[in-house]
Amino acid sequence: MKQDVDSAVKALRTLFPATPLQLNEHLSARYGAAIYLKREDLSPVRSYKIRGAFNFFRKVIDAGGTGKTFVCASAGNHAQGFAFVCRHFGVPGVVFMPVTTPQQKIDKTRMFGGEFISIKLVGDFFDQCYQAARDHVERIDGVMVPPFDHADIIEGQATVAAEIVAQLPQGVVPDLVIMPVGGGGLSAGMTGYLKNVVRPEAFIFCEPEGAPSLRRSLETGSVVTLDQVDNFVDGAAVGRIGDLNFAALRHFSTDQVLLLAENAICVTITDMLNVEGVVLEPAGALSITALETLGREALEGKTIVAVVSGGNFDFERLPDVKERAMRHAGLKKYFILRMAQRPGALKDFLGLLGEEDDIARFEYLKKSARNFGSILIGIETKHPENFPRLKAAFDAAGLRYQDITDNEVLANLVI
């Protein structure tokens, strides 16, 4: 594998230079470790997906595939990498996207591909879009470019690992290599290339809690298709890991797969944006979020490489990310209160708030009785320890209340 990947790296240099491997001072100081970030968010399409697409295309073209139309189904980073490579090789491509794809992603894909691609919006869901792409490929005798489950895609993604080896200081071997997992192309490629460089236990795989396809498959011993997927971490929200990719990863322990809360990932996004000025998409923040889960005690004194897989973040999502981050950090909570409808009741309630507490939302849900009203209130504070004090004040005042911050059903309805 190493020779083939090294050849892929050489070919890839005609497209873009190696993405940097940066020692991050902020994170290194926080955890007492030497933490290197592999910045795939700095590729031409702001994700590593361009690597696999390029390698797939060059193999098909070298094998005499000129004159073929290439096709993919994607609403995200795979589509953008695909489009960029179509323009590089000067070959026609068709990108199928669901009708529900945000206009920003459509526009970026069109920008990268230019005149060499066309975009077809089909279906409300990805499965419908994917089937339309498959039907189109058969109809035109084209070439389907898969997002992750193909040997040439895996080989292309493995170039991330080859660059890391070349970029690490002389004689430095990572104690941990942390990477995100969606369909598994990146992790299958990287572990294959690095198997003789780092210990098997050194690999840490990160999945969002809402899409644990690798973790569930390892637990079962075979590939599992998830019944439900939370699409918030859209770059890694895959319902079924690739068959080839699972075959490459099945010998790893379930303990090496970290399931990370979507709201915890939001804390990383806001922290890296505010402190480092680095824009990350949710999937790109997975590896850095894993550092907090592992903790300083486990990381101190170690050399760690964390793959930042992408930075295609839609800033229209920023208010939601900030909201989720504050809730996870314990700085914002939502309550439903039963407040007496009498003069001075609101004034009495406001007197319970501390100097660092601020009302972010206040509304009547309904008047269910003549003497009491149900109120939704959102409260922000500067330190999480302020909330136990506030709840104690509620109790002492005889207020009836329910904390709905972590109640996903109620929170999704009213927040």
C-alpha cells in the first residue's frame, strides 16, 4: 500500500501543495501535550475529500476512461472535491443533489466545477438522489464516483497520512492519531498507511453520537445500517460505514471509538473560531472535541496528531451552534415556570436572579388557569455554578418549574 499511496501523493502535487501540519500552541498548553493539527480545511475545497476524488479520476483516466462522463451524488464535501477535479482534468461531470440542499452548497460546487459540471436536484432525501444518480450512470454508460467505499478513494485519502509522516519533526512518532469517521474512507486509508509507523492502540476514531456507524458495527462484528441518523454533523452523519472500510477497521477495539455529543462539538467550533480564528465545520471539529473527552490526564506529555477534516461551515448555522455550545457548557438553560398571575409576581421573580444571570427568552406558553400562567424562560449566565444557586432560590420561593434544557423532545418544540 505504501508505494501506491506515495505515488498518489506525487500525482496529487500537480493539483495542490501538501496541507500544513501545525503545532497548535493553544491546545498544546491546555492539555500539556504536543498537539499537531493536520489542516485539511486548508485544501482547495476546504476538506480532504478532494484527495480521494482526484485519485479515483486519475486511475480511470489512466486506464483509458477519457470520453466518459463522471457522476456523483452528494450535497457536501464530496461534491465539491468531485467538481474541482472535473475542472482539473477537463472532463464532464454530473452532480446529483437533493432538492433540499442549501443554495450555498450548490453555488460552491458550481464555482469549483465551472463549465465542466452540471447539477441535478432530485428528491427530498439523499437515498432518492443517490438512486437517481445510479440510474443516470447506467443510462449514459458513465462512471460513478463513490464518496468512500472504493479502493482508489481509500488510497487517495491515505495521502493525508503520508504527508503527516513527511511533516513530523525528525524522529517524532505520535502517541495518538485522532481522526473523524463517517463512511470510513479516511480512517481506512490512514490506518493502513500508518500501521508500521504507530502502535495499533494509538488510533482514536471519532463519531458523532447521532451517527455511530463504526462503533455499532464493531460491537456487532459486521456492518450495521443505522435505523436513524442525526444529520447535525453532516460531514460524518453516515448511516452505514463502507464495506471495504469496515474490513480495514474491524480489528480495532470499540474502546478506540469515541462517540461525541453534537453540542460538545459546537463548543469546539466556537472556541476555535473565537480563540484561533479557525473556521471548522462540525465534522472538522470532531478530532479536537475528542481531546476534551480524553482529558488532560490522559494526554499530558504525549505527541498527538489530530486530523481537522474540513472547514465548509455555513455561517447561517452559527446562532444554532452558539446556542448548543452554551447549553453544553452549562451557561444557558431553559425552564418552564408556573408563575402566579398577580401584581408584583414578575418583580419578585426577577429578584431571584443573580448579578451574572440574564434573561435571553421570556414568553407565555398558555394561560392554563385563572391564577397561574405557564412561562418559557431562557437564562444565560457567566459561570455554570450559578444555576444550582438559582434553582435553590426557585425552590425557596416555592416556584414550580421544570428544567427542559436536556429534554430533546420539549426543547425541539419550544426552543
